[in-house]
Amino acid sequence: MIDKEYNWLLSHPEIEIQYPGEYIGIVEDSLVAHSKDLREVLKKAEETGKEPSIYKVPPADKLVVV
């Protein structure tokens, strides 16, 4: 994940509440797509014409330790 997108994701913890179990597409400092279908997210994110970063939001019932 590119630094700018990673920093954006870290500064928006609400994403994990809003999109549990979904893939999200981030371009620069914007969420451009979300869905449980990875191909759908890739397609929408690539339509921006920029390199997207894709992240899988953990399901709400899973604890993630980093």
C-alpha cells in the first residue's frame, strides 16, 4: 500500500465500522469503491485512472492484532 493511502486509512478508523468484511479501494486520499466482491472494487477503483490501493476490512467479529 502506498504511504499516502496507508496514512489515509490509519486516520479513518471508522472504515472498519462502516465496511466490515468488505474490500475497499483507496486512491490518494479518497475511498473510491467498496464491496464484498474484489473484482467489483478493482474495476471501480481503476476507473479513476490512478493506481488504487486495495484493503480487506476484517469482519466485525474478528480481532486483528498487528
